[in-house]
Amino acid sequence: MKQSKMLEFLKQWKSIERRQKDLDYEVSQWAAAVRAEFPGGKAGDKQFSGWLSLELGIPAERQGELLERATSFQIVPDPQQWQALGGYVQIRKLVPLDRTERVAVIGAAKASGYRISTIVRQRESREVTHRALPDVVLLAEFVESLGDVPDEIRELARKYVRAMALKVA
């Protein structure tokens, strides 16, 4: 391939990507406007999906995406913030979060420059690693690590660990 042809293809690709970013916001804005025409809650979601299917022939997978786009647009309606936060691909990660968590994640994304998905993943891993073991488990592990513990005490520690695992104790 000639250098001039390659540069032409690269320019075309960059132009397509720019237009795609604009369309990303416009499609989400459109989905939010249409979704607003129906009642809130699950019943409105179902009516919205039904309308998309009946009037536009949109398949079920795409209906789910448009519903998620509408919700994403409600979270971040500003076009500059939409672009800065990474568009629909990133903002959709905020949909399952509650309002306070969304605010925290958006603030962290703006402050750090990291993508929303990275921040959500970091926050989830922090929650998992900061869960403390129950005291009875720590005590049982300590008892197991000792070599000269009477069998009755060792069995008692094991019994309580099993009970905690079954949520009986």
C-alpha cells in the first residue's frame, strides 16, 4: 500500500470515529427522550421496549441497550461530561450503582483521569480485600497453628468455624 493511500485511509477512519462519538451521545439522548414518554419503573421499561419493537422493529438485545443508554443519559446529560467520561461504553458502568456511589465514581474519574470501569473495579476489589474475618475464624486458625493444644479445644474451634460457615452460631 502506498503511503498516500494509507494516510487517506487513516484520515477516513479518524473521521468515522469522530462521527461515531457524536452519534453515541445523540442516540443516548434520543433514547432518554423516548423513554421519558412512558411511565417510570419496570412497567414503563416494558412499554418502551414494546414501542421500540412495534414501531421500529428493533430486536430485544438492542432494546436493552437503548434502555441502558436512556438511563446512562439521565446520569450524565451534559455532552462535554459525556465525552470526558468516555461516552456510553464507560457511563453504562454507573447504571447498577446507587446515587452516592455514582457521584463518588464520577468524582474519582474526573480527579484521577482513570476510566469509570477502572475505578469501579478498584472500588470493588477494595471492598473484597477489606472484609475482616470473623473473630472465631481467627481464633480457630490460631488454635490450629498451635501444636500442643488439647483435642477438645481443637474440636471446639472447628465446631464454631463450621457453625459460622453455616450461619448457625
